[in-house]
Amino acid sequence: MATKHLLGLLLGTEEDWSGAFEALLSRARLDIVEHGDRHQFESERITIEPFNLRAHPRYDLVIDRLAHWYFVPREWLKKIALMNDVYLLNNPFTFQAMEKHAAYCAMMRLGFKIPDTWLIPHKNPPHNERFAYTAERYNQPFDLEQVAQTIGYPLYMKPFDGGAWVGVTRIADRDALQKAYNESGERLMHLQAAVDGFDVFARSLSIGAETMVMRFDPDRPQHDRYQVDHGFLKPSVGDEVVTIGRTVNAFFRWEFNSCETLVKGNQVYPIDYANACPDVSLISLHYYFPWAVKALLKWSVFCAVSGRRMPINLDLLSWFTVGDSDMTYDERLGEYRRLADDYFQRDDYEEFCVRHLGAIDEVMLEYVRSNEFDRLLVRVVHATFPVHEHEQFVEHYRGLLKAWADGR
Ligand SMILES: Nc1ncnc2c1ncn2[C@@H]1O[C@H](COP(=O)(O)OP(=O)(O)OP(=O)(O)O)[C@@H](O)[C@H]1O
Ligand SMILES: [Mg+2]
């Protein structure tokens, strides 16, 4: 008898990767025999409704794109992880407790080259009747300009928990600093030294045990930030970027996350790597979109068939033992990579893919060349761009996906 694994998709507004994921899964008709058991797969979009905490979920694994802002599904995810061992991409426990700020702290301790970062108290204090008394007794007056001078201009002011570029300001001088701070209102902010004059912005996207490092241009419009460019980093630097992304993910038990690094000479500076819901839209990823959809599918199938467990807790000590040691930076990178690849069972995963998922590349290629995919592409472009740009952008995306299909 075959086990039918149900993969749940917890979605917001996106129709692109989810549609492609469903199409790929259905076209692949997976029927995997492992250790004498047969495994088949279905996916389902999850709807939100009242739930009994003792109810038994039907899902083996859930890909979550919603819980970072919507608390009903977030609490449901916690329940199904704690009570029913459902595997989640991502772990809501650590993503809730460990946002950008915690990620900076942890990766500083591991010795990565995070630019100097300070946390500054709110401009407008929290609404709490105890605040005035507490502040009067315990809040030290501080000189914002002095903190900025210690860091040095230019610098960035950005929310401690960040996301979607909201509230991020590049600051060149004292006046701009005061203006940005006044505008920050109730948001808790970091000040961070700018990595100026960097050579390359390398943004990596990790899905389970796989990582794609892409050249990113933050000054371009959304649809044109990821550049189709191969070999743009020295191999050793590219490897370091991969290690940083995987280390963050293995450390926090995140499995679907992007990591931004600025590369200057041979130095790699990580600046942002806690994205609970990384951008995987067709519009942004274009050429790299098929890779992301395949990686999501392969990792989900691997987790379901192998019975991989999602640990809710962290294992900080193994990492800090390396971070606190007197190893050189390069030695540490080697250790982190080993720990991360171990955590993600990279060898098992690769071997599993060869054994059971060898046909996925071909299925994806056929899908991307199909009318079904073209209809998805057209729908997504129409939903994204103004009418007068439809034709131009449909051709633009067709060209990029054709380049992917022809170039593989
Ligand atoms: N220390 C820094 N040095 C240079 N540029 C920076 C620095 N910090 C942020 N930036 C620039 O500002 C952008 C937004 O900052 P950051 O990624 O930290 O915020 P975010 O809200 O998480 O953005 P997103 O959701 O787009 O990832 C970065 O992509 C980068 O271009
Ligand atoms: Mg960012």
C-alpha cells in the first residue's frame, strides 16, 4: 500500500510559485519506493478556520508564506509542530523569537563580518502607563549624534526586525540622522555602518540543502534586480557566501531563507539574512524561478519520505564552540559548512535526488516550455504591470525563461 503524503501550502497573495509547484508535482506523478514502502504526493492550499487544539492535521509538511504577519495560521503551525510533528518551512518558533536583531547578534558571535550595528531606544516610547516612571528612573539620556559618529557616516537606520525595505534609510550626516530618527516614531531601530563602495551585492536563496547565489542590484526596479550572471564571484568567495547562508539557516533551523551579502575585494559582509518569507516570485526571480520551484519540491519530498524531523529547539553550543575558539576565519568557515551540511543532510539529500528525483529536471523543462506555464506567466505579468506594459513584459519574461530552458 502506498502512503499518500499531503503537502500543505499556506499562501498569501502569491499565485506564481504555488501554481508552478502544483503543476510540477502533478506532472511528476511521483511514486517512490524507499525501504520497501511506496510514497505518493498531493498538495493542497490550506484554508484558515477555527481549530481544535487536539485535532489531527492531514499534512505531512507545510510550506508557510503567511505566518509572519497572520497570527491564526501562525498559532496553528505551532500546534501542528508541537503536537503532530508536522514538518514546517519555516520554523515559526525561532522565526518569531529570532528576527533580524538576533540574527545579527548570533552571526557576530560566530565571527562573520557584520558591519558595526547599534540598537537605539524608540523615538516615541511604548504606550504603557509604567513607561514614564521607568524611563525617569532608568533610561539614560543619550546623544544620537555621538552614537552615529562612533559608527561613522554614512550609515543605515533600519528596523531591528526589518523586512521589505520598510523604514530603511541611508544617512549621510547629522541632519539626515535626526530627520530619520524623528520619522522612526514607534519603530525600534538599528544604526548600522554602511558597507560603502562594495564591488558586488550577492544575494543567496537557500531552500533546504540547496543554495543559489545570485548577483543582485538593489538600485534597479523590482523586476530587474536579480542579474543573470554566472561566475561573478571568485570561487572561494562564492563558497563563503554559500557557507554564510547555510550557517544562518542551520543555526536557526530555517529552511527557506535569503541572505544578503556585500562583497568588497575578498571580504564578504552579511547585512540581512532573516527573511521568513523570502521573495520567490516569478517577477523577481525570473530565470532562477524554475530552480526555486524544483528545490522546494525536492526538499519537501525528501523530508516527507525520509521522515526527517523538524527540531523546534536550537543547538547553539556546537556553533558557539567553533565561534569562540581560536580558529582562523577560514578554519571556522570550514567547520560551519560541515555543521550546516550535516544539519541539512546534504549527502543524503543529494543521493536521494539522484535515486528518486532524477526526472524532475526534465519534467520542469517540459512544463516551462508548455502552454500551461505560458498562461501562468501571462497571468502573473498582467497582475503585476500596468496595461500598457503587458506586451513588453510578457516578451521580457518569455525571453528569460526561454534562456533558462535553452541554456541548461
Ligand atoms: N550596512 C549596509 N551597507 C550598505 N547597504 C546596506 C546596508 N544595510 C542595508 N543596506 C541597503 O539597504 C537595503 C535594505 O536593507 P535591509 O536588507 O537590511 O532591509 P530589509 O527591510 O530587510 O529589506 P529587504 O526586505 O529588501 O531584504 C539593502 O538591500 C541594501 O541595499
Ligand atoms: Mg534586505
